[in-house]
Amino acid sequence: MLGDDGLMGSESSYWLEPDFLLADLVSGLVNRGGMHLGITLFLHGLVITGTLVSEQEYLQSLSRLFKQQARKSFANPTAEDLRMAEELFDFTGLVEDDGLANEAEGEEQQESTEPPYLLVRHLHLKDPMVLQPQPTTSFAASQFPIMRIRLGAIDGWMVGKVTVEDALDDFSPSPDDIRH
């Protein structure tokens, strides 16, 4: 929606919008294409690195976790209890990416005047690591190692996942820099 000045809304709101290129990568390559992509994100002073996974993979993993927890919580579940838990904790239909929702319902995409990218609001980062001087915090061993991040919260990003060794090497002074 163009304003009187030819810009989208006011100039200040333009800078609050998620990066359209990142949204396009998430929607096209990751959500639709199923591609895993290493990425490093900059969020309000934090550096987080990990692997982008599709919204569908996130929802399947979340469903699996909640269904397992529900099954464990039953003392002597009936078949009906298990069926209800399966149905209640099936989050796979809750996609926000409109293109994925239409594909899941078997609908054909119609011609549109919308931009070629779909504006998604979240990305999903598997095995995220928060990089800081020391120690680096990793969530890879957690019960649910996929972080959901609002695209609008991201200040910057770069393709490529930083490894812990790389991050730690950057903070280790060389022997010549150490003063005795």
C-alpha cells in the first residue's frame, strides 16, 4: 500500500517491516522447498546461529512432542483418549504461510497482484546457538531444539551458520596479545 509520498506507509514504519528478502527465502526455499539453510541472525544485540527449517517441520516436531507428553500423562489410556490426544495436539494445519495453507488444502494458486513473495511472520531455527563472549549457549540437546523467531524482531542476518569453534576462536586472544 503506497502512501502519498510513494513509500509504503510512513517512512518510519518501513524500517520496522521484516526484511522482504529474508521473508522470501523463508517462504520460498525453506517453507515451500523444504531446504535446510544455515543462517546467523542479529536480534537486538544478540547473535543467534542455527539452521532454518520449514514451518511444517516445526509444526510436525511440536505436534510429536505434545502427543508424546500427552500419552505419558495418561495412566491407563483408552483408545478414545489416545485418539483425542492425537487430534488435539496435531498442529500441522496451523501454517501461517498462505501458499502452504492453499497447497495443503489442494487449492490452485490464482493469479494475484500481490508481490511474488509471501510475507511470513516467523522463521524456525533448528539447533540454535546464542553466541556471546563465553560461554556459547546451545539448545541442540534440548527436548525441542527449534526456536520460533518473529521476522520483525531481526535486525540483520547472513547466510551461513557459525560453528561454536569459530565463535570461541574469535574471542581467544593470540599468544602475542597476552600481557604478562
